[in-house]
Amino acid sequence: MNINFSNKVNQLKLDPAQILVLGFAGLILVGATLLNLPLAAQNGKSIGLINALFTSSSAVCVTGLVVVNTAEYWNAFGKVVILILIQIGGLGFMTMATLVALLLGKKITLKERLIIQEEMNQFSLSGLVKLIKYVFTSTFIIEGLGALILATRFIPKYGYPKGIAFSIFHSISAFCNAGFDIIGSSMELFVEDAVVNLAVGLLVIFGGLGYTVYIDITHNRRFKRFSLHTKLVLVISGILLLFGFLFIFILEYNNPNTLGQLSFKGKILASWFQSIVPRTAGFNSVGMASVTDATAFLIIIFMFIGGSPSSTAGGVKTTTAGALIIGMIAVIRGRDDVEIYKRRIPHDLIFRALVVVGIGFAIVIFATIILSITESEISFLDILFEATSAFGTVGLSRNVTPELSVVGRLIITFTMFIGRVGPLTMAFAFAKKRKQNKGNYRFSEERILVG
């Protein structure tokens, strides 16, 4: 498989960004074909190509939006297919292909290293194979530990076979930031269970930090010695989690449809859990349709930001948002250099962050406008929530997804796909073209009025 893939790549002369897009698209089509088979459904009937394509896209793009209840509709075969798609989608199809090649003793070519570099969002080609090995080792260790902890709650409740299956499925789904569940009501049954909330929440956090952060923490162990990337990821993630927790706890405290009926412990756990999952795992312990509009809008912002680079999460990424905020502070303070932690961030990275956020806004706006036309009976806030959830590959929904029309489902499918492979890949492509097109002369400078 690896050899054929490489030969086709060389024949077509595709660049890494194009290969990533085609690779994810191919994986989605394979998944859609399998899920469209009658033997994947409980009732023995095909779900239909559009719905199969939607579900496959949601799994590969580790989103979690579903048109049917995963627990009730799919049989064991269908659920295994979804789980495999989640794992491959979370780690990246090229990462999985590299593992297969390494197991078969194949050599990783320069072309394949370039694709891995694009997929893993790395600056250098050196150490990529070592990074892939680290990714797999750390992934399976974390997912294994998560499954063991969840088993202490799921096995007593569901019995050994079902409890073990539930533990493995939800551990992988949480770490890959997918949000698929086979319980039937996400984590609402365990809203006051500290073990389940902490285990799933920590899996989501670990999955959203990024492998480069793990390596940095493992090697350096002290905050002062961490790279600037790791420092920004940890600080921004911590600020978002704390702010989200306080915001949700205060706004939803007396809401009878969310936190109002819970004990104080339950309010704490639910607020903490719901501040984590928009980053970007679509689990929920309280109904999203029942939260206040202010909370829903906060979650939209969190979903748009997402997790961190080189992770299983989506969104524009924490460091992207952080770079723009730091850049704005530098402009307000009248400084030419963008500095933090005694380090200077290059201007080209600020421009790249601006491109990523701009493309992200454009995608969400486009999807929201189209959905507002095709789904006119759904409120604007719910449509914006759905579109942002799809772009951020989150999976949270205000009970809108099953009600979407065929066109609406295709729009969300496209948005999930672009959210998984689009903004960052396109930003890198723009940066390369800018360097390639740099000529021997520059036009004269002229200022415009801004602000």
C-alpha cells in the first residue's frame, strides 16, 4: 500500500498539502462505503449514501456530529468501523501509513517525510520518523490508561463485555477529541460521577495539547526551560479552561435545565467538563440546547479556537489565537517586535496566524449563510453553533444535526472536512508561495488608512 501510494504521488507530482487533502478524502470515501453497507446497521438496512458520508466524515475529521444515534443505530461492525476511522483520523492517515511501512521494514522516502511534516505541522524534516514512533507509543499508553480508569465505572454498570467495549471506545474517542459515544446520551448519565468526568476530561486535554508539548515536557520538566510553543500552549489552554469553568458555573448555576438541579459537586464537575469539551471533543454532560444564549456564544468562541497544533484537536488552534493577541498588544504598546517570555515571534508567523483566522471566519460565515437559507426553520444561533462546531471538528450540537436537510448535511460535511485539513494547510501553502514568488525587486511602499 505504501509503495503504490508513493508511486501515484510521484506520477501526479502533487505537493504535500494536496496529498493530505486527497488522502483524507479517500479515507472518508472508504469509510462511507463500509458504513453504507446493510450489515453495518442494527436493522439490516442501508443508512443511505449521504448519511454514510456524513458519519464517515464526522469520524475521520474527529468531529462527533451525528445524524443518527450511534449507540442505537449501528451494530458492532458499524461501531468498529467508526472507531477505526476515529483513530486513523485523529492520528492522521499518513501517520498510520508510516507505521505500516515501518512494520513492513519499508524505507520512508523524502516525499513521504514532506507529507508527514505537513500533517504533523513541524518546522523540520529531522526526527519525523522518531516523532511518529513517539506519537503511537504515547497515544496507546494514554488511551490504555484511560480505558482502565473508565472500566472501573463502566464494567460495574454494564457488565464485563459491554463495559470493556465502552471503556475502549470512549477512551479512544476522548483522546482523539472525536466526541462519539455509544452510551446513547453522551456523558449525561455520569454528570455527577467524578471518575468519568475527570478521566474523559483529562483524555480530551491530553489529546488537545499536542505531541510536541509532551516531548518538551518530558525532556525539560521545568516551565522555564520549555520552548515558547509549549509555554503558550499550556498558558493559553489553562486560561481558557479556567475562564470557561467560571463563566459556565456562574451563568448556568440556577438554570433548571442544566446545572440548577445538580448538587454543588455536580455543578462543579459539569462546569469543568463543559469548559473542556469545546476544545474540541463533542461530549456533553448537560444538554447544549438548554444552556443560555450567553453560554452558547462562549462555547462558539471556544470551538472556533479549538486545541493546539500537532494534536488531535481542531479549530484555529490556541497558539494561533495567542499570536494574534500578543501581536495586538504589541501594536497597542507601540512596539515593532512581538515579544513574550523574552522571545520574539517572527512577523511572518503573525501573518500566517492572521490568514488561518481569516480563512476560519470565512468558512464559518459561508456555512452559516448557506445553512440560514436551507434550514430557515432553525434559529440563527443554533445554525452558527452547528457551523462552528463542524469547522472546529467539535461535535457539540443544539439538537440540530438530525433535522438538517440533504443540502445542510452536505454543507456540514464539507465544513468538517475543511476544518480538519484546511486552514493550517492553506496557510502553509500561502507561506511557501510567498517565499517562492519573492523576486529581485519590490514595489514602492504606500500607506492606507486603517481603523
